Amino acid sequence: MKEKVVLAYSGGLDTSVILKWLIDKGYDVVAYIADVGQEDDFEAAKKKALELGAANVYIDDLKKEFVTDFIFPAIKANAVYEGKYLLGTSLARPIIAKGQVEVARKEKTHIVAHGATGKGNDQVRFEMTYYVLMPEVKIISPWKDEEFLQSFQGRTDMINFAQKKGIPIPVTADKPYSSDDNLMHISYEAGVLEDPKFKPDKDMFLKTRDPMDAQDQAEDFMIEFKHGIPVKVENLSDGTVEKEPLGLFQYLNKLAGNHGIGRVDMVENRFVGMKSRGVYETPGGTILLQAHLDIEGLTMDREVKLLRDSLIPKFAQLIYFGFWYSPEMEVLTALMEKAQEHVSGKVYLTLYKGNIIIQGRESEESLYDEKIASMDIHGGYDQKDATGFIKLNALRLKANAKRKK
């Protein structure tokens, strides 16, 4: 009997070629298509996989779980990698790998495959998840297979192979950069974008309008959070209200995209050690992050915030490196949850031509006391107390100054 392998399949260039390559090597290939919100024709991808010889095809709708169990926890932790990247692809890989393992068990096999290259981060994100959720797993990673590497130096060879085999592909030699689309973002890399000074063409961007071409009318809206999770979006300009997690996030993507919000162009440090250039569109996530940061200012204790903020880089790095399922991630997640106990309230924003303008905020969990903070009244705060406070804090500074004389 042939061995059965479950392949993470998108219908794009790499996985279409890999599917055919695995079949030619004698495997029964089950194609696993994870719907994480990408703008793809899943039925067409299924049809193509079957025509190429796949034994079976699964289309798994993971959109709601992706939002509630991956995107929202990342926003709750303000997870941003190297100050810019909101981790769209990094968050999608563990949920895809999780679904793939579940299908492998259903198909009674322990063999899985993916199309991530040996130079990137995705190979780690996929394989770390496989090993945690199926310790007995056998992984086929063609881009680390000597026979495969001899046949394919890169995407140009794959395009030529696909054309020779009659495999329809969305990527051509005229448009060689690759992209990865999901609910959280769309990323662009490789090809012409490997030149870090290359300016992307205007028509490359798919989720956001160019801010200069965005609508001239600003829009006002409100986002409500409960324990750090967005629970309601209300457009104050037209009355639209969204409360259900998936619908809420999809609406924010549309809203932000119309106003040209969420573009990032950066050179980042990959886990494997090299630098790479990535261009990202993260419309809804960008709005949520800014609103969440704002409501925290009103509701979070100063020292709790300082401690939590010191751990954000590590939390983001764990996601980026592929350690979503790890003991250290469990510990950090527990801390992030505790820190969000009182992060509830409403943030009022205006969107206009690429800008997110915070207009105000309110919360029943607020730590802000207008009477104490006011410059117009004493409000129960004895300003004379500040004299001793300053003197005590100056003691070490004075001692250090005397030593330097």
C-alpha cells in the first residue's frame, strides 16, 4: 500500500508543484486547504488538486477560530515584532498546522508535508506545531530535500515545471513576488521586493487603498473592549454595529482598507538568521492595536503596564519564531490575561487618509481621577507632599554628584 501524506495546500505555485512531486514519488496525497480568510477560490483549488491526482481534499473553515483564539490574543498582548510587524502570517501558521494534524489523524496517517522554504520562518512555525501536536509525526519538507533542491533552485524553475506539466498557476515570471493572504493581513516578499530600495507598484496592494486616493470624508466610530478583547464596533457616521468576533474583524478590515490604513514596509530579522524585506497590509489589526493601547492608558496600573510592556518583545518573538505551542508561551499568556482583567471600556476614533485619530475614551474601570489630576483644584491631593517625595528620590543623585567632584 502507498503511504498517505497530508499536504498543506493552497493551490498556488509551490504547493501545486509539490503535490505533483509527491504523487510522482509514490505517495497518496491528501490536500488540506485551510480557510483563514484568504481571498481564494477554494472550490477551484480543490478541483485542481483532484485533477493533479490528489486522493482527497479537505477545505477547513478556520476563520472564526483564527480571530478568537489567535488574532485577539495577539492584539490583547499588543504583540508587534520589531516595532512594526503585526504577525499576520506568524499567527496563521499554527492554526493551519493544527488543522492539518487533525486531518492526518482522521486519515490514519502520521505523515504531513508543507511547502515552506528552508530559508524562511514558516518551516519552523509549521514543524514546531506538528511536533507538539503529533510527536510521532514524519515531516516531508521538499525545500530541505536534496532531490527536490536539485530540480528546483527557486520559483523560476517551479514556474517552468508547472508550465511544462500544464499546472495552472497564479504567479508568472512577469510578477514574481509571492504573497500570503489571511484575515489578519496580506504579505508580499521575494522577487523584485528582494531589493530593499525597490518601490512597490501601486497595484500590488490588495487590502488597502493608497492613502492619497482614500475617500475625502472622515469616519467616526467606537470600539468597545472587555478584558482586552474587542466586543463591539459602532460606526458613528452611518450607524453600523458589529458585535460577533468574525464580523467585527471583517468590518474593521473593510473600514480601514477604505481609508488606506495598515501598510508596513520593513526589513526584519528572520529566525533562521538572515534579514528579509517584507511589505504588509494589516488594516483591521492596526486599528484594534491603536485602540487597545489607548484604553490601556486609562485602565491599567502603571507598574503592571511596565512589567507587561517589558515582556511584549518576547511574546511577539515567540509567535514570530513559531513557538505558539510552548511552555514559555503558556506562562506569558497567563500573565497577559491577568494584566487585562480591568482593560474594559470604549475608545472613540476617526479615520482619515491613512490616519487613526484617537478622539476620546471612557471606562467604568478607569483609574483616572479628574479631581486629583486637575490643575484647577486641590482635589484631595496635598501638593506639599511632593517636596519630600522629590528629596527622597534625589538622595542617590546628590550622592553620585558629590562623588564626581
